Amino acid sequence: MRLYGNPKKSHLFLHSGNYLGTWQRIDIPLFLETEYVLQLDSDTIIRKPFTLADFGLNLTHGVAMSSEVNFDDTTPSNAGVTLMNVPNLRHTHSEFMDYIMSHVKTGFDHPCPSDQGAYLTFYNQSTQFLSQKFNFKPYWNVNDVFRQSYILHFHGPKPHDYIRFIMGKGCDNALKSLCSRGINLSPHLVCQSLAVFAKASMSVDRHAYCSASFIVPAQAMFCQSLFEHVAENPTCTDFYSLIRDSLDAVPSYMKLPRAVIMKRLG
């Protein structure tokens, strides 16, 4: 199914590991004995506690998903955070699998790729919209919802993608527009999102993420410096100043596209 997908439209088609991994969620109902479960992708961060009551009284009989790319689109679309009715999904699992296998070459009659399209077409009569507070994207320029959000989702560009974009390294084709949209149209919330991620990442291992994401020492040092600056200034009153301060922390003799970064900052 991945071979028939367009990597320019979805980053899921870029790598077989990413694509196959996203399908693993379909077996969740087979392993859990509970009524509801909230499935989270690995690029999400829980910002504050919540309970089942926070989802409201009218819980889904199938699945509930939030917006994909556009905040104002209240069509259930993105499976990165999915509220699942486990008994119903377990009861219909065999039929759902048959449905998936019958669409290997044709795909699903839905704009969302892979398992998202499968869920949203097969369970279309029992799918509900999940509040964006449970699936907030950094490139959404909606401050009040960000403040109220329970879960932050680095949908599309990951923290290192935003940092690569700042350094003029660009993003993969499927991510390019979202990288640009985040840095150019929602820099304040991208900065605050990076601060949330930096705090969480550095609480486990201070240098692991940047060291794993950038093999060039100067780039890894800039990444680390930016993490430390945004973590210390999580309100991000001036993201561009934090970027400049992070750039100044990297010794001038180390190769870094300083002119490109400064030009991007204007």
C-alpha cells in the first residue's frame, strides 16, 4: 500500500518504518481490557493531567479524532491522538482487517492516508470530532487553545525539522510547507512548543536528542543551545532574540550557516 502512496503529500510514505508503524494501532483493541483508550503517537507530549470526564459525556462509539492540518476544519482527520471505543473496535476487528486488505491497491476513498483513511471510511458512522485541545499542532497560530491544550503534537515537522529549517537546511518535501508555516506564521507557538519539548527531553538526557538529530558538531551545539534558551524562557516573548542568543553561544570558528540564519530572521 505504501508503494502506491505519494510522499509529496504525506511524510508517512517517505519511510517504510514510519508507514508500517502507524498501522500498529489497529491491533490495540486485541491487547487491552478496558472500555476506552487514548492512543498517542510518539511525537506527542502530555502537557497537563486530564481524565475521561474531560472528553465530555457523548463519548464515541467508534473512534474520535481531531483536525489534520487546518485548525478551523472540524472534520475528524488526524489519528495521531485517537480516542478508541475498545469493545466496539475489538468486535469489528476481523471485519476491519478484511476491509483494509481489500483496499491494498486502490486505497481508501478519503484524503487522509493509510490507517487514518481506513478508520475514517470504515467507521464513518461512529466517528466523532476530538477537541483540538487534545491534539494541538505547533504551526496553529491559536494562542488561547494552546494555553488550554492537554496534548502537544509535533505533527509533520519534528523539533529538529524546525531547527533545520531555521538553519536553512530545509525540510522534506512533504514537510516543507508546514515548516515554513510554523516558523513564519506561528513563531511564538513553535517556540513555546520547542520549550515544552526541550524541558521534557533534557529531563531524561540533556544532550541526547540534539546529538542524535545532528551529526555536524556545530549544528548539534546550536540545537542544544536553542533548547536551553527556550527552556529557560518558555513564554518566548521574542523567539528571534533567543535564536540569535543561541547562535552567539556557538564558537565562531565552528562551521554554521550564520548568514543564512540571520537572513531568515530578517
